[in-house]
Amino acid sequence: MTLLRPALLALACLFAQPVLAFDLPSLGDSSSAIISPEQEHQLGRAWLSILRGQVRQLEDPLLKDYVESSVYRLAETSQLNDRRLEFILLASPQLNAFAAPGGIIGVNGGLLLHAHTEAEYASVMAHELAHLSQRHFARGLEAQKRLQVPLMAAMLAGVIAAAAGGGDLGMAAIASTQAAAIQEQRRFSRQNEQEADRIGILNLSKAGFDPRAMPSMFERLMRQYRYDRMPPEFLLTHPVSESRIADTRNRAEQYDGKGIVDSLYYQLIRARVQLTFEDTPGVALKRFRSMLTDDPSLDAARYGLVLALIRSSKLDEAQSNLDVLLDKVPNSIIYNLAAIDINLSRSQFAQANKRVDALLQRNPNNFPLRSAKYEIQLKQKDIAGAEKTINQILKQRPNDPDIWFEVAEVRGLANDIIGLHEARAEFFSRVGDYTQAIEQLDYAKKRANNNFPRAARIDARQQVLIKEEQAIKKMLN
């Protein structure tokens, strides 16, 4: 609950009153029932910065790259007009995914644990994209105009409650704020969920996936959690019923039934996620070895075994199993990144560099490969090279707080203290901590007082952050 209470307050502030710096609408006022797409975009970014400062996130470049590329693939055939998407991957094994106003896509690591196939995973993401394309948030404002601000905040606060591990207490706290108008809100949510299901199935088929994956996943989840007193957050916000399953199955059967059901790459990513949430590498070793004993052809299980062996420092066995995979697909990025991990564990920097450079020649803008190059350069204490690489990544991902954190680190190693403070300011601003962001720019200005152009640029950026902080404070009051 330590994370939940400030998160609820932060969400409440986002619905409280107009703020000129962000040009956010006064959502508590019935006159602002219609919100423009640009206002939604600004609102979503403000909400995301607060969320990032409240919850633990997954930093794995391969996982980030997979989720983002898979959702953009679905977006290409969706009805979504504004495709300025931002992602947050939450370090929670619970089943959940969500879409927030302005193109915010949230995914719990647990989604990939519960979605057994790529089509099942895609069905959830297609559903969330449908919420965005149909602007359910904006359309709901008029329906909710009679509700008070704290109630409106509580409707979205469940996302943070689940991410923060609030459990029963978190949900009870939310439910206690909703009593007066919960039935009206549920009715509207059911309509939104049904529309998102139907549009999601259409998009799933257009994107080349088997649309029957959606009802199949719903059926399995209903069987699995039918008697649970507190099911996963996803099933609380997306209730599964017999009628919903029947409706989605009837819709899915209207398509030809052809399409992608699963892919090896998805299962490889799932293996990475499974290992992330294991208590110890030993548990994963037993599980992946057992899977390979039952079926030695399971490449995803062998890959998971390789990762678990690397974590357990059993590098020879890891290499022998990885060689089996590399013999099949020598240029696989995900397998070669595992080989680089082994190289680094053995301090074989020349081999690691040779491998990553060869892959970068064929895939020059690949985020996971560039991240691996950066890691190698840091371990070699090639600070100039690491700074060049992280700046390339920053151009690709200017809103990623993890990248700004690394930029600050490498600038510190390069003794660029002004740049260090500037990067820290950008990091803090992206996780909603404007006080520290502004303070970091104070430090930067003091050091740049003999360099007027740079000091002026720092001051201008600081004024922007001050206005943003004032906007947040206005919303809190």
C-alpha cells in the first residue's frame, strides 16, 4: 500500500482542474466532456511520468523491443489514427495489460506468462488498441460527468494497485470509493469491453493472426480462475463470462480461421520472462531440463536452459546447448546475444565485439544489439565508444528513462559533470520527479556559468520543467 496511496493521489490530480502548462482539460467539469486527441496525448504523457515513478519496470531491451514492435505491427492494420504510442513494461508476474488515454500501452511481464501462444498475446494487445482507437476514455467522460473527481481517479487507479502489489487491500481501497455509482460505470465498461473485443478480433485477423485465439484464451482463464476469491487484475477490469466467450467465438468463426497461432520467437521471449520471475536460477534449470527430457526438439526450452546456465555460471554447458541453437540459425540475434553474454562472463571482449559488430552491420538500428554493444564498451572501459553508442540509442528512444539513466552514468564516467546533471534532470522529469529534475539543472547552471550559450540552454530547459512542476502542483491542490 505504500505505493498505492500516492498513486491514487496522483491519478486524482490528473482529473482535477485545468492546467495551462500542459493545456490539460478540466475533466472534473461537465463542460469538458469532449476532449481532443491532443489533450488526450498530453494527459497520457503526464499520467505516464507519474506511473513510471511509482512502479518497478522491466529493463530488458529484447523484451522492450518485442512488445513495442509487436504492438506497432498490430497498430498498422488497426483503426488507430494517432500512433504516437508510449510503452511501460511492469515487473509483475500478474496477468494484466492496459491502455490509457493518449496512446499509453502498459504490459505486465505476467501477460507473457499467461498468454501461451503469440496469437493469445496479440489478442490482448489488439483489444487494448481498440480501446485507444475507439477513444473509450473520451467517450466515457460524458457518461461519467455526474461522478465526482475521486471516483473518476479510482477507475484508473486499479492499474497502479495491481502493479504495486496492493492485492486485496488495494482493490478494497478502490472499491470503497466507487460505491455510489459503480453500477453505471460497470454498464459503460461492459459496452466498451464488448466493442473492444469485436474490433480487436477484426484487427487480429487483419494483422495475420488466428482470431480464435481470443475466445480460447478467455475460456482457459475462466476455467483457471473460476473459483479464485481474488483473480488477476486483468480479469477484474476485463470480466470474462460465458456470454462474452460465446460472443467472441461467434465473431471469430466468421473469419476463415487461418492465421498465425504461435512463433518460436514469442516462445523465446516467454522463456526470458519466465526466468525473470523465477526465485532462483536452479528452479529454472530443473524446469527447462525437464521440458527438454520430454521433448529434446523444444528450442525455446533449450534457450531458457542456456540463460539459466549462464546465470548459474555453468558456462561450458550453456555454450554446448547454445551451439545446438546457433547451428540451426547462425544469424539469430537473440541466440547471438546469449553468446555475447557468455563471452562477457568469460571476459572475452574481442569475441563479443566481433560478434556484435557483425550483427550490427546487418541490423544497424537494432536496439538490443546496440544495447549489447554499449555494455561491452562499458566493460572494456571504452568510455568514448560507450558514450557514442548510448547517444545513438538516445536518438531512437528519447523518452525512455532507462536510457537517460545510462546517459547520465556514462557522462559521469567521461567527467562531463554538466552533461551528467542535464541527463539526470531528463531522467527525473520522465519519472515525474520534477523537484529533483529542476535541482539537477541548478547544479548544471552553476558549473556552466562561464559558458553563456550553454547556461542559457540549461536555463530555458529549466523554465520548461518549472512550468510542468507548477502544473502538477496545481492539479494536486
